[in-house]
Amino acid sequence: MSDINHMYQTLGISGEVYSFGQTIEKTLKERFQEIDENAEFNQMKVIAAMQENRVSEACFNYASGYGYNDQGRDTLEKVYASAFHTEAALVRPQITCGTHALALALAANLRPGDELLSPVGKPYDTLEEVIGIRESNGSLAEYGITYRQVELLEDGYFDYPAIKKAISDKTKLVTIQRSKGYQTRPSYSVKKIGELIAFVKSIKPDVICMVDNCYGEFVERQEPSDVGADMVVGSLIKNPGGGLAPIGGYIAGRKDLIENCGYRLTSPGLGAEVGASLGVMQSFYQGFFLAPTVVSGALKGAIFAASIYEKLGFGVVPNSRESRHDIIQAVELGTPEGVIAFCKGIQAAAPVDSYVSPEPWAMPGYDSDVIMAAGAFVQGSSIELSADGPIKPPYAVYFQGGLTWAHAKLGILKSVQFLLDAGLITL
């Protein structure tokens, strides 16, 4: 027995599961090389943005109180704007999560009587209450902002005639969710998003196009802001935080739209001038620096998971051969027991709370019980090894993250081991 095989057995991976995984991994060398090349490109892009904006040690200094003239905060926002090729950016620890960043961008740039349009069907679950699809205090609907969505075609792509028909004089902002969320539709490439934005603007040139970029940053060499998006929005405890950011979100885009976001985040008259960084700047900078490499490890894990579970006979989205546009891998396990066993395997592979057994619960913002596995250094960080899913048909689990490829590999093998031990699969 090799030393590496012995280490996996020490961590609860049987020889049978390890050999199965090794067989799959050997088929993925070309895919992994492509991922490494994209990571190298994006690494150079981030370094160039940092050098262009003269990042210095002084940027890591602690700032408190009002945060006037917080050099680290202001420089970081210039770095994000440079990396995303936008006029401006808002990057703040006061933005608590991806949903908060999206809610902020929407509320800052919509007014009573405006209409919000989603041309990509139903938005992610937590946005339903933000918009007012599900009744909630403080929703956009309570402020007289209406909402319309255009359902996707059967192949998961855009119904252009229906989108054209849906755009009206009231349509102020179009929201495009890049990642699949808790759906089994495709995640969209930057190219496809660019085509959709061009189509929308050909009908109504002044419409604001916002892209929910969560889970997509640094997966490709371009971002949606390179193909016409007026705003791109994301969470720092996902891809761009590189596993080091302890909190935060970003909005990058057109200067006037970002100014509106600053006023909404703090107060009219104050805007982005206030909001101290409170000592997190080094983590924000270093996380952004590491993000392309961290994302590459997560992508390798996603492809490995797709290849393994496809071989086991399960439906996977995307499949093992498709190009990747985010770090999420959906696996349709078909039963609640399968989803739960998968998540327990991921949890058991964690460096933190590995002894904890996750259970489904009524998580705020969702319409069904949800199970979440994430033994993470940062609570809820989904760039770290994690898996989650709603306990409802088609009983799909959504796997993502892994700060290193080796950890992602272990997590996937543990999920297989738990399903095997539960009698839910055979090898």
C-alpha cells in the first residue's frame, strides 16, 4: 500500500473508493491543465490591478470610526474596478453576504413605479423575499417596484421573443443570475451573458443590466463586466475572497450606479465616504490575490465530482465534459437519503467540525428544509468545501468549493464513501 493510499484510509476512505477515484482522476489531466492556464491568466490580471493602483503596506492599516480617507478601503475598490474593467466599485465588510449585495444594488437603483425584469426565470431562493415574490418586510414590492420574469426554454437558455415582449417603458433594471442556484439549469458563460445583454440593450438601450456573479468570478478569463454588464455583484466569502475574507461583498460597475449603492449602504449625503474597514483589509487584499488559484482548485473538484457521479449513474449538471462557468456542481441523487448522506460525507472531510453530522432545517429565506455541510474557517463560506440542497424534488445536492484541490478530492471521496456505506450506491 502506498503512503498516500494509507493516508486516505486513515481518513476513512476504503481502498475500493480510493481506487475508483484514482481511475477517474487519470482521465482529467487535460481538463485540469486548461484550468491551470486560466488561473495563471487571472492571477496576472489581479497582480496587474494591484500594481496599477500602487497597493502598499499602508493599505493594511486599521481604520475605525467614520472611516474618512481609509486608504486601504479606497485603494481596494480601485483594484476591483481595474480587475473587473469597470468605472468604480464598492467593496465593503458592511455588505454582509451575496444576497445583501444584490438587495443593495437593486434598492439603490430602482424607484417606485420602476419594473425589475429577470429574463432567466426564477431567481435564487433568498432573492424571492428581497423582490417580494414571497411576501416579506421591506421588499421591493412594498416600495412600489414591480417584477416580471421570463421563463427559460426547455434547454435552460433564453426565450428571446418572450424577453422582447416583456420589456416595457417601465423596465428599469434587468437582473441576470449567472449561476444555477438551486436549479438544474445550465450556468451561463460570459459569452452567453454578453449576447443576452446586447439583445436587451438593442430593445431598450438605457436599461440597467445587473449580473449576479456569485460563484463565477475567475472561472473564465472574462467577467460579465467585460461584455456589457452595468453592474456585477458578488460575495467575498465566495470566489473573490479567496477563503481569507471573513465577511463582505462587492458591486462593480458604472460610476453613477455605484455611487447610488454607496448612498443606499450608508446614508444620503454620506455615501461611500464613510464605512471603516476595521482591520480586515489585509485579508481582503490577500484573499483577492489568492482567488484565481483557489478557484482553480474548486473547479477541479467540481469536474471530479461530475465525472465520479456520472460514472455512478446519477444526473449531473453540468456534465463531466461541458465547459465550466461557475464552481457549482449539481448532482441529482433522487432521494432525501442520498442528499443527506452526500452532505454528511462532505462534513466528515472538513478540517473544522468534522465530527458534526448535518441535518436538514428550516433555514431563513428558503421555502423548504435545507441541509448544509460546511466545516469552514469562515462561517458559511462557500468557496471552502461545502455542499447543500433543499429537501424537495428532484433531491439535487449542490457541491462547491475547496480551498485546495486535494481537499476537494477528499470531500468527494468521502461523499462516495458515505453513500456506499448507506447502501445507496455500488461500485
